[in-house]
Amino acid sequence: MDKAQIIARINTFLSEEFEVEPSVITPEASIKDTLGLDSLDFVDLVVLIERHFGFKMAGEDFADIKTFEDFYNYVYARLQQGVGA
């Protein structure tokens, strides 16, 4: 799976799960603010990542994830390490 496919997949499930317009999900946008995430939503996000990409995220993995671009890069790096789908 290349990075463009990962981004498309992430944007699709995030817009559906968090009921936001796909157009507001941009690389530089704040993931927390755009999706309106609270602490329980981060748990949902962990479950979504596991379901869609086959690897688990820990809470501390979110420490450096501020924007969608950070999130894309994190998922892409994890998949490149051979951890996941």
C-alpha cells in the first residue's frame, strides 16, 4: 500500500466515523480540533487503526501526532516497518 492509498483510506474512515466533511481533513489541520476528539475518541481511533491497518497504537503514540500529516506519516512508517497489514 503506498502513501496515497493510506491517506485516502484514513480520510475515508475518519470522515465517516467522526462525521466530518472530507474537505476539512487536510494535511496541516489539527487532528484533535478537526475531529473534535476527546479522550474516549482516541480509544475509538486506536480501534479504527487496528481494524483498518492491523496494528495496535498505544496512547503515547499520540504524543507527537498533532496534524493529519503527522498521523499519515505515523501509519505509513508503521506499515513500512512490516507491522500491520
